[in-house]
Amino acid sequence: MSNKTIRRDMVRALAENGAAVSPNNSTDLAHDSVIYCGSGGDIKVDTVNGDTLTFVGVVGGSTLPVKVRRVYTTGTDASNMIACW
């Protein structure tokens, strides 16, 4: 694989849109997204493949390394989150 191909794939992987996250126990996000965490804490999510995970001690200013369908109110105490898609 050439460096040009790798760079092109990386650009395609970047988010083009974003919106504030309002955690909800019963409603999915409007778009499957990667979550940026502005203020640290725990984040409970459903992945796009249906797994329910709790990321413990997420550092503010970081991004979860998984595509997310839902962010739960219960089990989430991080704040200032942004959904990026």
C-alpha cells in the first residue's frame, strides 16, 4: 500500500459533522458516531454492533476509539461530549 493510499484513507476517516451529545437510556444518537469527551469521567455506550460497554475514567479531551450508536444517562458521568460523524 502506498503512502498516498494511506493518506487518502485517513482523510476519509475524519469526521465531517458534529453535535452535542445528550445522554439518553432509550434513544439512539441521530448518527453512528465517534464520541469526543470534553470533561472526563465514565461513558456507557452501545456500539454500532450492539455491544454495551462502559469506558471508565475517560480523560477529558480524548476520543473513544469505537463507533457508538447510544450514550446512556445511567453509567455516564462525563460531560461536554460531542458526537462526530
